[in-house]
Amino acid sequence: MHLKNSKVIAIKIGSSLLVDKKNNIRKKWLSSFAKDIKKLKSINKKIIIISSGAIALGCKKINHNRSNLKLDKSQAIASIGQIELINLFSQTFLKYKLNISQILLTLDDTEERRRSINAKRTFENLFQLNYIPIVNENDTIATSEIKYGDNDRLASRVAQITNADTLILLSDVDGLFTKNPKIFKDAQLIKKVNDIDNDLQNISVKGMTELGSGGMNTKIEAAKICNLAGCNMVIANGLYMNPINKLEEGNNGTWFISKIPKLHARKKWIISSISPKGELTIDDGAKRALTNGKSLLAAGIKGVSGKFKKGDHIKILDAKRKEFARGLSSFSSQEINKIKGRQSNEIQKILGYVSKSEVVHKDDMVKV
Ligand code: GLU
């Protein structure tokens, strides 16, 4: 329904799509999914896949029962299964000449601004290299206090970080129903949710679970995160062959439509900082470049004030010291002090390490 207009699409795959109830790997299904991805790539969509299955495949590998796993055991098993998972993707996607990479995230990587900016850049560089990132939670490291525990919310954060237009949660349920469809025959599929709080007031999602860690609750939480970031989300049944094609053709699944334009959401987030940590004063040339939608480079920076870290909110002032824009700095104040006024190709030599060339990337900047 909404994929045509989406440039960046994040797709989450639940464990039950990769491993069936008899503990067999659903290779044919994955192949049909890869075919769908090939089609999306051929029309220049940027794709991110968030895949569960490390624990399920780890258990399969060592013949261990999946139920009642203790945390430390599941961490070890995830470490075994993650390679299986990526191998499975790698072998299947190779047949369609699709390149994949692996990103393992912990909660802090998405919740802490500096780290989330780093992650964002990594995703962008992978898009440029024409690689499809396959994301999972870093289960081997994450203990319960610092764990998402379900890939639904992790996927929504990834969608937010990568500025995705749509997040598709492929699960083993058809979507969100008015009642638990396993118990009530008259339960109806809700096709569209425009306002989560109001539309879902009378719906109890208790017991509406799938295999894997997430239930309907975590999916609705994920929808809230997505919608606030200007991203639409759909819960769809991924058990079908060619699940993305099926979603596009049929009017199935439950769509959660964001009321906020995407850019607006991001700008609001940048502008909403109550206390920017510092200021950069720029020259007229840089001001012109910024007005034309370019990023801020070191060469155009005349002065730095305040003490800030990479990822902090800062004000950008013009030569008359009038606030011109706000943004997230890709460098610390200490670093900018060393590189201000210098050409981008000198940065590596001055700092002694490889880094980005934009001090404030255009996507991380709002003109005021
Ligand atoms: N990260 C877990 C895994 O790969 C799955 C979490 C979930 O089921 O949502 O097994």
C-alpha cells in the first residue's frame, strides 16, 4: 500500500519465519523473500533487515531445547546461532546477487545520541556501498537490564535512526485484531490505525502472541516509536511465500500511519533541545552553502564556544553571531578547535585518525 513512496524500508523478520515448528529451516521461504528484496532493490529502495533467529538457530545447531533457556545459556547459544543466521542469509542472498553485512546492536547504541549518530552513518555508508545491513540485537553481550529483548522495538529504533519511511514487521500473525482471533471467531483484522492511543483504547492485546520474544504489545510499542518519527509501520503475516510482494498486492496486515511528516519529526527532535551545549560561528561562504542545503564543513568554521561531545546539540551562528541553525555535531568541541578553518582533506592528518568530513551533516541540521 505505502511501499511505492518509501525510499528507505526496514523489514523485521521473526524467528518463526526462519525456523518452523518442526525445527526445520524455511529455506524456500527465505529464498522467496530474497527475491522480493531483489525486486525492491531494482527500483532503488534502500533496505535494512532486522532478523531474529540467532537463538532459534543456535538451539538447532547444538540440539538444545528452546524453551526455558536461562539468560547466560541463551547468550552463548545466540553466539553460536548468529553465525548460522548470517550464513543462511549470505548463501541465500548470494543467489540473487545481493550483498549483505551484519550489524549487532545493544540498547545503548540506539538510545545514546552519540552512538546512534555513529550507527546512522554506518547504515548510510552501507547503502552507498550497495550492501544490505542485517541487524540483530547483540544478544551475547546484552544482559537483561540493557536489553531490548524483542526485535520489534529494536526494529523501530533502527527505522528511526535510518530515517526509514516504512517498517514492515513480518510475523506469524495476520496483524492486529479487535479480539484474540485464536479464541473469538468474530475477531476482525484492524486494517489501519491512525491514532494509536484513541483507536486502540478498547482493544486488549493480552494473549495475542507469536513465537519468539515479542507479542502484540511490543509491536504496538514499536508502532508508537515509528509513528513519532514520521515512519509508517505495518504488521503483516510473513509466513506466505514472497511475503513483501504479497503485502503489496493484497490489502492485508495492519498499518499504523504516522501523522507527522518525517522531516518534521526529525527537525522537531533536533530543535527541541532545551540546552544546546555550544556554538559554532561560521563565515559567509559556509552560510551560503548551508542555505543551499549543504553540510557544514570545517573550512567555514571561524569560532567554537562551549564544551561539547560528538553528537551533542549545538547552535550555528553566522558571522554577525546571529543564530542561523541548530544541529548535531559530528565532532567534539576539542576536535573542532583543531580543525576549524581547515580543508576536509587535512582533518585526518591533524587529528591523527580517520573521521567524517562534515562537522554538522545536513540531515542533522535545522535552519532556524
Ligand atoms: N535477538 C533474538 C534472536 O536473534 C530474537 C529476539 C526476538 O525474538 O524478538 O534470537
